[in-house]
Amino acid sequence: DARLIRAMLEELGLTAFVKTSGGKGLHIVTPLARRHTWDVAKGFAEAVAKHMASVFPDRFTATMGPKHRVGKCFIDYLRNYRGATTVCAYAARAREGMAVSMPVRWEALSDLPGADAWNVRNAVKRLNALKQDPWADYDKAAQQRVTKAMLDRLKQ
């Protein structure tokens, strides 16, 4: 399901990155130029979530609450407003097992055992085994901009 969101973002001309949450899911990160306001960022995330839920209603929901998630992936666009928090990459979760939120390559998703695959005991070993930073192009992508044309396409 994360790959579908990535494909849609690429269709809009945006580069996206993925990381484990250290919990149950994945976080898709699309860095944007700092010129956007918080309202624009949240509005774009909401448009993406609602678009995916309307195109793939059997796979995605943009509505919060457990009863809306049954058998579906909840796209949590509500984490995109000023003051909202989410676990950052490489951070350990304050939960049993101390799972670590870990950036991964898109190609590695098929082999990912779960969003809590790494923890404080095995995260460093995983990092040392990497041949390349999964987010090596992040800084370059951080100049991306949301355009009115992108928003219009999502609302079609």
C-alpha cells in the first residue's frame, strides 16, 4: 500500500521516502521547501489521503478511528500541522522492546518483517550493514514544492 502512495506522489513529480514507525506502520515522508506554510503542508497531506481513499476505498481510509481502519490502511494526514509530533528517524519508541523508527529503501519493503523490526539492540548492527543511506537524496528532495496544479489533480 505504501508503494501505491509513492507511485501517486511520483506521478505528481514528488520524491518520497519511507521509514518504519517503530510501531505498527510505515511513515511516508515527502520533504518540501520551507516556503510552504503549515496550512499548505497539512492541506496537501489531507488531499493525498482523501485522494487515495477515494481511488482505493477498499485499501485506504482517511478517517480516524478503529472502526474505519478494519482491513484498510489509515493515512494519518493529521500529523502535518504545527505542533503535531511523530517519531523521528532513528528514534527509539518508549514502548516494550524499544523499537526504533528506521529509514528503509523502497526496494527493501518486500523483505521487511514489520514496522518494529529494529530495536535498541539490533539497530546499530543494521546501520553498520547498510551499503548506502536509504535517504541519501533527502536533502536534494527538500527543495520540492507543492503546486496548485498538484492540488487540482488530487481533487479530480
